[in-house]
Amino acid sequence: MRQARVLLIAGLTFLTAACAPGPARTNAAPLDAEALIEALAAAGAEVENGGAVEQLFFSVDGQILRVNGQDVQVFEYPDTAARQADSEQISPDGSTIGTTMVTWIDRPNFWAKDVLIVLYVGQDETTVGALTAIMGERLTGG
């Protein structure tokens, strides 16, 4: 009888451990261009591909997204460290990136998150709000 009780307790302990929830997922996939497009669309934005873009001050080429009619440049890096190396070169007002001085036609708004740098040159608050909701606070333009 005692042996049966020990086996029952051991079995219940095993089942309890097997059914317990695992640790919370901490390795969520990094935000990439595809996920950004999906998040913008899910938020109700109209998003179209506008073609390729190159900025000499970034180490990767990007793509233009037309977000509700506004041009948004998206630069996707192979990893966060590569993105961070470029985003750390952006001055707080966006006028200097590394050793390059830039004269913008309107206010530069930069965001950096995971493997993305996003640039929107303009002041449309709907666009800024949508990008900030997904990317977090701006590096510039705030």
C-alpha cells in the first residue's frame, strides 16, 4: 500500500511538471521590413512598395514604402549590431550622419529598432504616429 502511494505521488508530480506552462517566450523574432509592413497594414495604413533607395551614409540599401501616400525609407540590416553601428551615427537633429552633413527638404524623422532603420522626411502626424506606435520613440525629429 505504501509503495502504491509513493508511485501515485511520483506520477502526480511528473504530470504536474509536464503540464506546467514553460517559460515566457523571450526570443521573439526581430522586427524586419516584412513585419513592419504587416503592422502598418494591421493598423489601417495603406502600404505600397515604392522601389529601392540608396543612402550613401548607410551600409545597406533600402526600400521605399508609400504609407498613406507618404514616402518612408526602410533599411533592413543582417543583424541588430550592424543596424546599431549605423544608427549610432545619426545626430540628434538628423543633420549629420557619420561624416556626412545632410540638408533635408523637410524634418527628418529616424527610428531604429531591431534590424531596421526607418526614415520619414516630413511632418504628417498620422505617418509619424503610425511609425512611432510600431518602432518606438524617434531618434530625431521629436
